[in-house]
Amino acid sequence: MTKAKRIFVSNRLPFNINSKTGAIQRGSGGLVSALLGVHLDEPFFWMGFEPDKKIAEQLIAKAGDVNKKLHLRPVVLEKDLYNNFYDGFCNDVLWPLFHYEGSHVYFRRKDWQAYTEANRIMAEKILEVANPGDTVWLHDFHFMLLPAILKDANPQLKVGFFLHTPFPSAEIFRQLPVREEILKSMIRCDLIGFHEHSYLRHFSVTIKALLGVDSGVFKAEIGSHTLKLGVYPISIDIDDMREKARSPKIAELTERFRKKIKSNFLILGVDRLDYTKGIELKLRGFSRLLEKYPDLRGKVNLLQVAIPTRINVPSYMKLRQEVEQLVGSINGEYGQPGYVPVQYMFRSVSENDLLALYRRAECMLITSKRDGMNLVAMEYAVCQSHETPGLLALSEFAGAASLLAQSLFINPWDEDSIANALYRAFTMPVEEKQHRLQGLNNILSKYSATQWAESFLTDLERGSPSTVRRGVDISPDHPETLREMIEKFRSASRKILILDYDGTLVAIQDQPLSAVLSDENKKLIKELGREYQTYIISGRPRDFLESQFSDTECTLVTEHGAYSKKAGDSEWQSHLTSDIRSWFPEVKRAMEEYSKRVPLSFLEVKSASIVWHYRQSPPAFAEYQAKKLDDELQVGLANQPVTVTLGHQIVEARAVECNKGNFVRSLLKEFPDCSVICIGDDVTDEDMFKQLGSKHVSIKVGPGQTNAQYRVKDHSEVLTLLELLKSQPTLEVRNPDVRQIAAESF
Ligand code: GDG
């Protein structure tokens, strides 16, 4: 048997071919060090787009020179398609939106189509090498449609996704015209990782607001699928960088820079010239420093390395103009003979020069407006020496701020905040700088790039937590389990069917009175009632259930077990023993108050229970109010014989005897030799599932954790299943496997 393999996917492969020597080269950056540093026993694949067909072929052939186990799979995309995908959708929509830059978003349908197509092509290539049980780790926003395509094709793949940018607040994300398509795919992942906890929180709020998916802090249950969420701050190759920065070569280069760049206090900026990096804010803050503290003029300099990016895009050209004008005006205003306050380079620098600049500068200034993490901050800290420690002034809007707690934090939007931090850095005693540096190094030594990758992969590849109870899927797509379940039921002499009503036999409706059975389904229940000892058990009041099932042979159990009536009986039997008057009026008053407060919410008053419904109300507001009401009632009625539950878009208070579990318990006592199939969708049905244990068949309808053994997707699957339980199935069952079961079972 072949072992599971790992497949990493990023937009571009972090490898290239040296045009002179023809050798394969490793690109710089944390991702490549992180993933190559992971201990791997098995071959691994790395896939990414590569526009040049010839280079693609060379990369495939020479991958083994980097690492014997590495297989590179460059995917060649046609140029226009790649441009529309990458420049059009990734860079003109997702990048600005995820960085809260709404004014830079340009959504064009054709770019979205290209994004869809590029994801489809990448999926096709992944599926050529991926087998069930393999791990696929997707990197970044370029591939947000891949999870759904991969899982549809191969549900046994382990699909992980790491987002390298921030995930914006729901208020921002919901501006995206294709928001549902993207989220519906993302929730199919097994694990999504973020740099920072706030990004994870935003994602949870967004899937709740737009898809109605509830999630806990670290996971969401969607049907029988568990989506795990986690925070994994990326890092750099700490040891490698520390060693390089201390090499004689870098020491010599640093010395050369010290002589060349004359400054008592050099502030360094290294950023791609992107609007998210806040370079213009940095310049304004520096200008404010010189204005506010005139004694620093002539002593303090800013060296800004602005790495060219997307140079032909108009908004980037405009940003460049603005930055260069600001540089000119600061130098014009504060420059003196022999003193040029801002030195500016619009180009990238070699890795050695970069390390030497980190060593040379007394302070690093990062003013990102938003930044997923910011690796430059980490690199600068790691390159410092204890003897001449530099200071890190870091934007509080960079993900790195949550890790690098000993930085001097700044609000880049506030010129004074920048100026004050720089002044503090300038005047800070060396002991304090050493202390801060020590703190930064301590934390960074715990977060190496390899640890980052390993912890993500471990969480992704670890099985689902055993605490999560999910129920085995017996949707018609799983005929084997369905067959097993029917056989178990049929083997008993007394067969009992227990069926919940709303959400189980009928779909949930906006108005409870509209949730009625179709004639066809009424007929089905009638036939089942004749064949089996059938119970319809619901939270509904007596008159409603009677109107639906009066002509059947089913026993009706209303208000969650408070009353029951056998077919043919004229009287309802009450199971109530406590006095509801001690709490009922108080609850009614409170719920009436909430009904007035929350639009489109309403009360349903029954004999032993009372329900506040908010299924049509504005969801976020109503949910907040529901939690408040639940809280109020739980505390206020703590000593009363009443159970309060926060259910599916309802808050319900009911007499303690109204418990479906109690009803089932007495049923099992009365008929100890019976075999039960019990089906329900709501929290109140869980009491029944618990009572039934593994001897009987319990089936949960829809998503969420459950005590049931089995699960179906929705009420229509329940009806298909019930049809199969009849000795003479009439319903046309489309799935041939299921038709076969129906034929074999009888
Ligand atoms: C994205 C997220 C997140 C830069 N200029 C030169 C050069 N660099 C290297 C730096 C650093 C890297 O590039 C830049 O990384 P950042 O993290 O600062 O920013 P993004 O490129 O925007 O990366 C970011 C990151 O993904 C990882 O998840 O942290 O928030 O936006 O390593 O050293 N290297 C050389 N010359 C240069 O001129 N040699």
C-alpha cells in the first residue's frame, strides 16, 4: 500500500532556473524555507503556475537537485487567462478587499470567470497526482475555490488552506459580489489557518452572517463535516538568517554601509511599493519628527527601500508619484549641506545587502495599514546584535504585532504616534533596547518557519477530534450503511417508529402554520402507521398535530411529551405533574417584551410551554436578543420546574415534564423487546437519542453535533428513507443502489 503524500500549492513555484548556468535556484522567502524544512519521509509535490513552458520543463527535470523527494509540478496557464486571474481578480479584488482598501477594488465578471477557470485547471492537475488520504495544502487567496472542487472529486483528501493576508471583517467581506461562492468552497476545507486570531474571528463571523454556519472558537460543524480553524503565525528561517547575519561577509558589508551612509541614527524601511504598506504615512510621520524635534535635524535619517511591484498599474504609478513627491518635499524642507534626511531607493536589493542594512540601521520602521504578518519585522529583529541592538517600531495593524510584543507600537495613521515612537527610540538607553531585543528573540525562537509548517500539517493530518459526535451518513449516497440500518430494524418482532415533525417530516417554514404535510406524504405516514407502531412526537400543540394526523393510526405526542393520545382515543393523556403557573406568566411577559423589540418575531403560546420565534427577523440582532432572553430566563427561573432552551431560531420555556427523552424512556420500559427507529432534527430530539443508545436506530436530520448514530441531510431524505421502510415502496427512488436495497429488503 502506498503511503499518503503531501502536495503543496502556491500561486507561483518558489524556484527558478538561472538563465546563465541553467541550474535550479530556490527563491527567497519564508514559505519555501518553511516547507523545505519540514521533516518528510515520503516524496512531496509542489504545484504552482509557471507561464513559461520551457522553464516549466526544466523545473520538473531538476527538482531533485534541490531535494531528492521534491517533485515540482508547474502548471502552464495561457497568458490572458493568467493575467485576468492574477492581476484581474486576485490583485484587483481580493488583495485590496482583504486589506480594507475598498477604493482599489475593481470587480469584473470576466476576471471572476478567469479565477474560476484557473482554480479548475489547478484542481485538475492536483487530482492527477492526489489519492484518497493524501494531504493538499493550499496557500493564499489565489485558490479559494479549490477546496470545493477537490472535495467534490475526492472527499477523502485532507484539504488545508493557509491565508497569508488578513481576513477582513464581515462588513468588508460582504461587499464581494461572489462572496457566497467563495465561502461555500472555503468551508469544505478540513483546516483553515490564519496568522492572527482576529482574522479567524472575522472568518467565523462572516460564515455565520453569510451562510448561517455556526462555529465555535476553533471549529465549525457543517453537516457531517468538521472544519477546523487555527492560528499559525508564520515565521522565517530563524537559525539560517541569524547565522548569515553574523557571517564575516555581512560584517564587512555592514561596515562598508556604515562608512557610506553617514547618519547618527538610521531609520530603515523595506517594503514593496504597495498601498497596504503605508509608505506615504511613514514619510509623513518622519517629517513630523523633524518638525516636532528640531534638534534631531542633521542627526536622523530615513532610508526607504521601495521594491517595485505592479509598476504599470495606474494606482501604483500614482502611489509612486506621491511617495517620491513627499521624499522631495521633506528633503527640500529639512535638508542641509551634507544632510539629506530621506534616502530613497526604488529597486530591490540583494539578500546580502538587505542583511547588512538590517545590521546597519538603528531602527526599523514599519507602517503597514494592514499586513497579514510582515516578515521584515522578524528578519530585522533576528539580525540585531546584543552589543548594538536596533529597535523595531511596528504598526499595530500588522499581524506581527500580536507576536512581537516588545516592539514600539505605532498607529500609522497618526503622525504624532510615529514621531513620538521614533523620538523614544532615539533617546532610549541601550539597556532597554537590549531587554526588548531579548524579548523579541525569545518569542521568535519558539516560532520558526519549520515549526509553523509542522504544526499546521500535524493539525491537518490528525483525525477529527474524538469528542465530536457526528452520526454515520446514511444519505442515499451511502447504500451500504442504509442497508445495514434497515436490516437491524427489521430483525425485531416489535418495530416502533418515532418521528419528530418540523424539520423532520416537513421543511422549516417562516410561519409554523404553513409547515403542513403534502397529501402524498400524509398517505405515506398513514401507511407506515398501519404497518408499524408509530409515534409523532413534536413540540407542537394538540390541535395542530390532530389536524395533520387525525386519520392515521399514529400515536400523537405533543409539547415535547406533555400530552399523548393513541389513535382512536377520545381524550388526551397528560404527563404533567408540576404547576406551570409558578413560571408561565413571568415568561410570557418577558417574551412579549422581546416580541415588541425584535421585528417579525412572535410568540407561540401552548398549554405547558411557550415559544418565542425569530426565524424571519434580522438575524444578527435577533440572535443577540435571543441569547439575552435565554440568559435572563435561565437565571430568573433557576429554581422553577421549567426548562429553557435556545433552539433553532427559537427560545422555548417548557414544563420539566415536557421532555421527549422521558417519553421514550417510559416507552422502552413498556416494550422492552422492541426495535426503534427514531428521527429528529432539533436539540430536543437529542434527549430521545440519548435514551435509545446503540441498541436502537437514531437518526439526526441536518447539520450539527448529535448523539444519534446516523445522519441524513434533510427532510426529503427522511421521506425517501421512510418510503424504503414500507413493505411495498411506491416512491420512485432514483439512485439505483437504493432501489436495489428496497427490492432486497422485502
Ligand atoms: C505576504 C503578506 C505575510 C523584500 N524586499 C526584498 C526582499 N524582501 C523579502 C523580505 C521578506 C519578504 O520579501 C516580504 O515579506 P512580507 O511579509 O514583509 O510581505 P509580503 O510580500 O507582502 O507577504 C505578509 C507574508 O505574505 C507571509 O505570509 O507576512 O503580510 O502580505 O522576506 O526580506 N528580499 C531581498 N531583496 C529585497 O529587495 N533579497
